[in-house]
Amino acid sequence: MNIKLSPSLARMDLLNIEKQIKILNKYVFSYHVDLYDGIYVKQFGLTPPIMKEIRKITDHYLDAHVYFTDPFAYLDTLIDAGADYISIHSEKMVNEAYRAADHLHQKGKKIGTVLAPETPVDAILPYVECIDKVTVMTIYPGYAGARLIPQTVSKITELVQLRAEKGLSFLIDFDGAGDKEHVGLMKKAGTDLYVIGKQGLFALDDDLDRAAQLCLDYIEKA
């Protein structure tokens, strides 16, 4: 089984982030980078300049999950900061999806969209053909560490079916509650990518090398 891990950088020890990333580079498919503007959601997260520094210490994909009021104004800023995927909430994609996708694809980058807990899969049907990744929020946006909303997990299975029906190839991942208790649900639903945070990876063991191996092991066995 090829398990694709995507550690959440917002849940790392920022004082030791270079050391942690250099360890995790052996195990991951990508890094999940939460970027908040403090308006779209009230929290603050990482910034493009921080992501630009992270780009210097990893060759793996950087997935910029942007919680921005106007994400399209920052596409080139995010590209310059090293983003490979730019994932935008579906509510923001109306009247912008194809234009943003064309811009990113011309730059050799990928576009993702994000489904909030109450947003149905049908919301992305008008533009799903141009999308490279779909993220299912299994908690409310901006509330890292919150409890899983169980009703959201079925959307992963819906996306798997939609992808097959349309002959598409977008990746599917989830954001929130990626811990030992819940990854089995995501695996059964059909997720391609595991966004893992503080409880799912960084709390497993003080030795991050060992923690990453434990994380892969419990996903394999889930």
C-alpha cells in the first residue's frame, strides 16, 4: 500500500521545524500548509514568507490551504513562495474556478478545492473537470484539534464515485481529526492522502522518526 502522508505544518514545533521536516522528508508525499488571513476565519496561521523558507528544505509538494477572503489576489505570491497545490474553499470558487485553474496550470502548479462541513459534493460539479485535488473538511475551518464531524466522511466516498464516473484523476484528502482513532474511517471511505496533525503524528512519540513509522503502521493496519 502506498500511503501518502501530508503532515500539517501548523501543528509542528515551529522552533524546530527545519529539523522536523528533514526527518519527515523520508516519509511524506506532501506538506499541508494552512494560511489564514484572520478574516475569512478568525485564526492566524503560517504565512507565504514562512512557506518560502520551508521550500528551501524540502522537495516534496507544498499544499497551500488558503483561508483567504480573496485567495485569487495571492496566487502569484503563493507560487513565488513555493506552493505546488493551492487549495481554495469552494465558496470562493464561483466565477473564478476556470480562470484560476488556467493560471495555475500555465505556471506548472495544481489547483485544489475545499469542501466545508455543510458544503455538498454537488457544489463543485460545475468545475470539477479542472480540479487536481479535493479536500473534505471533517472539522470546522480554522479549528485545529476539534472533534470529527462524522457526517462529513461520506463525502470522501461520494468523491471517489464521482471521480470514477467522470473518468477524472483528482486526489482526495481530508482535513481535521487525522488521528489514530479516525484514520480507519478515512481509509475505508477511500481517501488518497492523509493530512496528519498534532494528535495523529506529533503526539505519537518524542522521536519523530519513530513517530512517522508508527503513523504509517497504524494507517496500514487500520
